[in-house]
Amino acid sequence: MMSDDSRDEERRTKLVKAGVAVGVGSAAIVAALLYASKVKKPKGGRPKADGTD
């Protein structure tokens, strides 16, 4: 049988892992939103005259 201390430690470990996963997911969402707000597609105006095709 598992003692109360080992159960508490196992529960704490699972909660820490879940917290880390939530933090990483949140950071990924924020990064994606920041990237999407910086990358703006041209709205069908004149093509850029920089010489690249």
C-alpha cells in the first residue's frame, strides 16, 4: 500500500506537470497571436516594385 506521503507527492507531481503544460500551451497561443498580428497580407493592391517575383 502507498503511504499518504507518497500519494501526496505523486499528486503534487501530476499537478506540477499539468501546470507546466498549461503554461507552455498559453505561451504558444500568445506567440501565434503576436505572429499573426505582425504578418499582414496585402489587400490586392498594386504589387510591390521590389523586383522579386
